[in-house]
Amino acid sequence: MFKFDHVGITTTEKKENEFYYEPNKVWITDSETHPFHIEWLRYEPDSPVTEMIRKNPHIGYCVDSLKDVNLEGLELILGPMIIDEHKIVAFYKYMDGSIIELMENH
């Protein structure tokens, strides 16, 4: 079961209250504080994140378990990775080219 969480959009502008995620060299805002659940991402020039993710928006969904998700039509392009002690995320490309982020909270 997928539960909508946010829309992720790349920006080059600094945003208020962004935090730095060192492994991916990216500044991220908390989508829960945005009235329309927008997550802004500002990548460092040497970020290891693929251009496909950096240059395109993504839709984030919460799932109960990444292991139990039906991944038919999805191709893993980043992760899974532990963002903090409570969240594991993975990015996928859907067969139509859209980018989906799945997040497991525990």
C-alpha cells in the first residue's frame, strides 16, 4: 500500500530550514512543513546522485515495508539507504519514466 507523502523538486536556491545529507551531498527541506508537501532538494555539484534524479521531480510514498512492496514496473536507481535511524528510502524509475521514492519508517 502506497501512502502519498511529498513531491520532491530540485532547486538551486537556498531554502529556509534545509538540512544537509552528507552521503548524497544534498540539502533537503522537510516536506511536512510545506503546505503542499513539497520537498526541495539542492545538490552539490559533486553529488553522487544520478542526473536522472537530480534533474527530475519525484513523488514520495510511505510504505510499511520496502521488502514487501510489489516492484513490478519499477527499476531501482538509488538505494535503499538509511536517512536517519527511523527511515529507509529507495528511488525507482517507473516504466513510464517517472521517478518514485519509497520510504519505510520504523
